[in-house]
Amino acid sequence: MEWKRYTSALLGFPIVLIILLIRNKYIVDIAFTTIAILTMHEYTNAIKSKCDPVRWLGYISCISIALIHILPQKCLGTSAILAIPFILLILFLQVIITNMKTNFKDIVYTFFGIVYIIFPIICIALINGLDNGNILIWYAIIAAWGTDIFAYFTGKLIGKHKFSKVSPKKSIEGCTGGTIGAVVLILIYTYIANKFWGMEISYYIISIIAIALSLIGQIGDFAASSIKRYVDIKDFSNIIPGHGGMLDRIDSLIFLAPFAYALLMWI
């Protein structure tokens, strides 16, 4: 199992790197859309034991990610304001049209999935579309995956005190080590960005942001674990050997993405 985990990580990172180095935001948006569709598919499969999700709306909502940089900028604000009311409108229309074969629980689970998965991935796409977005997006990725990596190894080496029953394998030592490791990686990355890419990012400010994003990402990991415990599954799927599904791999990233967008806009 361990070799599968390491092999998937070694293969997965170059794929992400290649996608982001393309520097074409439209192609990257399509890649994010594909990830969102896979993630939505895993989520709806996971909750089907508890409800009958409105799958078609979940999948169609994913396509909105591909339109982020196609829509005129002046339309984005209005679209953002209307997005949630429009989704609710469609969901309740589904209840009416089906004569309540689709019920309130079905649309609540569906709505949660759209908010939980699609809106954060939109934020990742928006970070990539910022000035120097190809540099800034790595702060979110490093905060999420750097925390995961260091938490995993720290937990294996010295983890003794369990953190929560939500995820019994996670330890306080692992969570602490994950945050420290992510901060160190982000400071190294900031040094490279400042020295070689003309960025002028404060080490003090980015350290605070790194700590915040790491902790938020770990809550995202626990959030995904709580969903899996609720529906009684180990992983959302097995498409990534050693890691589970797409949602298992990006659970931290999607949780911290909106906060990363806000904080990176600030710096």
C-alpha cells in the first residue's frame, strides 16, 4: 500500500505542474472542470445510500468553472450573487416537477455538494487567473499538500496523542508537524519567488497566511473524514492508488481555497 501511495504522489505532482505551467488559463479551467466532475461523481456516489442526489445539476454546475475567464469581468459579480439563489430555484423546481419524488433531503445533500466542491474549485481557478496567478496558486497547493505530507510522516514517526475520533489515525503531533512543515516550505518558496521571479512578498505576512491555510486545510481533511464516516466508506473511490479518490486527494485544498483567494488578493 505504501509503494502505491508514493508512486501516485510522484506521478501526480508532475501532472499538476505541467497543467499549471501551460500558462493558458482556459486550458487550466478545463482541467479544473474535469477534476470537479470527477469529484462531484465521487460525492454523489458516496451519499446515494442516504438520499437520491440531483446528479445532473451537480455535473452541469461543474461546467461553470470552465466559463470563469470566458464571461466578461463585469458579469462575474452579478453571476456570483445570483449563483446560490439560482441553484436553489432549480432544485425546488425539481421537487415540484417530480411531484416530490425528489424530496427536501435530496436537494439539501445536492446543494451542499455544489457549495462544498464547485465554489472552492472556482476559487482555485480565480487564483490562477490573478496577476502572477501561476506563482500565487502554489501557495494554496503547498499549504494543502505540504501539510498532508509532513503530517503523514510526523504522525508515523512520533504520533502518539490522537486528535479526534472523526479521523482516528491522525495525531496532535502529526497535525502540528504538518503545519510547521508547510510553513517552512512556503517560506522557501517565497524566497525563490522574491529572488528569481520579482515578487515582493513579506515573509512575516506569508508566514501568518501559511499557518492559517494549513490549519483550515486540516479542518477540511477532518470534514471529508466526517462525510465518509457518515456514509460508512473508507475512501470516496480508488482512482488514485494509495490515496483513494479525487476528493480524498483535494479535500484540504478545496476547503482552504476560498480563504487562500481572499488572503492572496490582500497581499
